Amino acid sequence: MSNAFVSLQKLSLAYGQTVVVPELNLDIREGELIALLGPSGCGKTTTMRAIAGLMTPQSGKIHIGGVDMTHTPANKRGIGLVFQSYALFPHLTAFENVAFGLRLKKMPVSEIKSRVEEGLNTVGLSHLADRKPAEMSGGQQQRLSLARSLVMEPKVLLLDEPLSNLDARLRLDMRTELQRLQRATGITMIFVTHDQAEALALADRIVLMKDGVIEQVGTPDELYNNPASKFAADFFGFENIFAIKGSNIIGSNGSLTANFDAENGHLAWRPSAISVGSGPFQGTVMGVSFAGEQREYVIKTDFGQIKAANPAADPVYEIGTLVAFDLPSKSAWHLPNVGNDS
Amino acid sequence: MTSKWTSRLIIGLTLTFLIGPFFIIIFAGMSAGDFMTFPPDGLSLKWYMKVFTVESFRESFALSLFLAIFGTIAALILGVPAAYAISRYNIPYAETIKTVVAAPIIVPGIIVGLALLRYLVVPLSFTVTLALFMAHTALVLPYAVRVVSSSLNNLRSDMEEAAVLLGCSRIGAFMRVVLPNIQSGVLAAFILGFVTSFNQVPVSLFLSGPGVRTLPIDMLSYMEITYDPSVAALSALLALLSVAIVFLAEKFLGFSRYV
Ligand SMILES: Nc1ncnc2c1ncn2[C@@H]1O[C@H](COP(=O)(O)OP(=O)(O)OP(=O)(O)O)[C@@H](O)[C@H]1O
Ligand SMILES: [Mg+2]
């Protein structure tokens, strides 16, 4: 065996006849913080449910801590899951929701009390201990659900979009708190998110999924700087991706004759790598929007649309203006033709 | 203008026919005379008092109460798991099962009573009380399944999964998470079942034997012999009891949501 703590081997998951995940292989080390990233409907929740034991895989194995748990019932796996839908108990107060699992463990009352209080404190809900879930806001419910799983100190904690309903500020706080907890307790965590910035900020490794298949696994650095496919590049902010043939760009509307270093595959630029104002190419401004540090442009060219960005302090080009721009070779990311990625 | 008066007339008639008999019964029971007449023959409460002294009324009231309480409890013990299975698992023919379960209210009570008498009581020599108990359980079951189903459908199933992941067994999750959240539905089903069972006549008619009668049947046979206003008084008391139960249920449970 490798040093994998959670190991998914040839996992195949389906709802009835609908196969959602055809074959998934993934090894996760003990204490690792993994982000599961991918577009809506790609099978993230499904994968989490399988790991937790809430659905039986059609085939394949799930090992946790070196033990084959493929057929272990969910309540015997020692895994926590924070549901995308919170799944709180409506008839119990916040305190009792968090205490639920601890009471089942027959823990002494005084210890339950101190653990629940600590848990509620961690998520900033101490003052709402006596409220029922229906009397709490969406974000408060989400944090309550998080606290309920945290106090159980599971070996593996699965979090299905645990921060999706929080405002930017709270989200950042909870993110830091999660990371601190994870470092302090050494819990292996897998969290689902739509938000690439969150994945980059939080994870030791990112697993990028598409249609039930893992596109790429790697550190935030690797995925951000070296995306392996067009899909991954697009997901991590390379919004300008063009096919290359014989050093020329082939866009959706036509081609652009230029001398790039690549012979084939794709070249990709982040908007921030393309600045408007000077350069060998020309296009018409179709849209301009202010985004704090920078001003973003959508430019129509002979070969397709370009997304560019200038520092916000630079002069503004209004819609309809003809502007010059450059596609600098040195900041292009080259994606060789791989597999079915066309 | 005309249509306004027409609709008022219709509403008035409807109310008269629905509620009118109720008032007639109340006043008929207040008669000072010896026969049931309307308008009453003078006013007194003596028949309302007499009801409590008739020995057979006391016995049959006890039996009816017993059937209504334990028949309904039995129906809930069978009906709650059935409703749970129908709403949670994708069981085949769920709709058919619901229809079959509802059969005792669709099939005329006379036939149910006759069938139970012919095939249970006579050949298997079941006691009358046991047959009555089974009949009432079966009659209340459809209400139990329906009412509990509707409150289960409003309950998300993910919280049971959450309970399991926190260490519960599936049954534990049902007891700790599902039951507390459907308790008002279960209580509503109990009240509906209780009232249904208590007022049930046709089925009990066939199954009642000498000395073992439910209250409505006992009132029928009492009336065949003695035509005094005590039956009217008793009817009025029972009707008031039903109204009081339903009123309290509506007030505390929002009963009409479930029915
Ligand atoms: N109970 C179900 N029965 C049938 N198909 C389902 C069921 N649940 C999910 N699916 C399908 O499985 C696919 C994966 O769903 P899943 O919930 O895992 O997506 P997800 O990646 O978590 O998406 P999101 O980010 O929107 O939560 C979807 O196409 C969905 O339609
Ligand atoms: Mg999901």
C-alpha cells in the first residue's frame, strides 16, 4: 500500500441507470486538505456521498485508514459530512443539534457541554445556542451544520460547499478558521467548492472534476500556473484560449497570422496578460467594466473575442473605439494537443 | 342582485340541513316529557342526567372508548411504518398499495362487517371484541397512512442521513429525528382515527353480539325498545364531545392541514 489514508479505487457511481462517475481513482494522504472543484452537476456531491457511505458504488473500492470500507455502513465509518443542504434537525436547538452526535457517544454531560460550547464558539454562534434552525439565517445554519460535524472530531471530514452561503468577510474568517482547525487537529478534509479562489487559498491539493472524471490533480500552484487541459486553463482564469496551427491563431471567426513559438495545440492568456493601448493587433471595444484594481475590456477582433485588462488608473477606452493590443508570447501558456481536448 | 340572494339562500339551506339536526337533537333531549318530540315537551335536564345512569350505556361507552383508543393506536403502529416506507423508498406500486390500504373506507361498511362476521368470527370463533378491534383498526388505518404520509412528505430526508453519520442506526434516526418532526401529524391522525372509530356504525352493527355493543349500536337497540329523549341527550353529548376534540385539535395542531 502507498501512504494513502483515503483511497478511491476504480470507483463507479450511478443513480439507477444514470452513471454519474464512470471510474474514479484518487489517493489522499492523512491530514491533507483537498479541494474538490468542478462545475455544477459534475458529480462532487455524489462522490462525497459515496465516501461517507450514503450510497453504494456500482463497483470499485473505498479504503480509509488502510481498511476496505466499501461496504461498511455509514455510521461505522467515522466520517463527518457537512451537507450542501445543511440537513439540520428542525426540532432541536442549535445547542442540541451540535450535541446530537456527542450524546449518542454517551459522553459525560459536562464534557458534552464544554465541547458544544467550544464548537459553537468556533463558528461564532455562541449567542444563538437556544435558537431553532428555522429561526436562523442561511449563513448561520451553514455554520451550525459545520459545528455539528466538527465537534465529532472525525478522522475524515467531508464538506460540501461549507462556505457558499456566507458573505465575503465571514467567508474569509471561516476559511482561515477551517485551515487553522485542520492544521491543529490533523483531520483529513475534503471540501467541495465552485470557487477557484477558495480552492487555491485553502487546499493542499486541488482535484478538478468534469463530468464525473478527474481532469487534473495537483497543488494550487500547479493548477494555477500549469493547467494541463483547456478545461483546466479556462477554470483557472485563462479566459483567452486559441487554437494554434503553424504558428498562427485559429479563432472562431477567422485566423490571425503571427509568429508564435508554438506549432500546434492551444495558447492561453489571462486577461491581465493582455493590455490595451499598444501592440501589433487591432480590435473594437465591445464592453468595459470597472473591477477595482483593473478595468476589464471585451474586444472584438477579426479572429474572435479577446478579454483584456488594464490598470484602473490608465485612460479609459469607450465602447466602439478601435484599439491596439498585444498577445505577448512570453505570458502565453501553451497547451499541447492532448487526448480528446480539442 | 338575484344571484346574490340565490347564493345566500343556498348557503342558508345548506347550513340549516347540516347544523339544524344538531340543534333539534339538543332540544329534543331537553324535553320534560317522556317521549322524544320536537319541539320539546317543556324543558328539563333530566334526560341528560339519566344518560349517565343507564348501565348498558356505560358498558358500551367503555367498549367504544377502548376500541377508539387501542384500535387507533394499533392502526398507527401499522400505518406509520407503512407511510414511511411509501414516502421514503421507491417501492413499486406505491399508489396501488395506498389504494388497497384505503379499501376499508371505500368498500361499504356493511360488507366489511358481514365479511368479518362470516369469515372470522363464525368459522374461527374469534371473540366479538377481538373482531371489533380488528375491524376498527382496519378502518382507521387508511386515515393513519394518509395523514402521516402528508407530514412525512414535508420532511427532508437528508436529516436522517445526517443523523446516521453522527452515529445513529437507521431505526435510531427514525426515532430521534423523524418521529419528533412528524408528531403533530401523528397526533392529528390519532384524533381523526379516534373520531372515526367512535362514530362507526355499519361494521360494528354486524359484529356486535349480546352484551358486546359499541355505543352507537347500543343507542340503536335502546331506541327500538324505549323511545324516550335520553338517546337524543346522549347524541347531543357525543356530538359536543366530537366538536370539542376537533376544535382543540384545530387550535393546537392546525388539524385541517392534515385532513
Ligand atoms: N438522486 C439522483 N438521481 C438521479 N440523478 C441524480 C441524483 N442526484 C444527482 N443526480 C445527477 O448526478 C449528477 C451529479 O450530481 P451531483 O449532485 O453529484 O453534482 P455536484 O457536482 O455536487 O453539483 P453542484 O455543484 O450543483 O452541487 C447530476 O447530473 C445530477 O443531475
Ligand atoms: Mg453538490
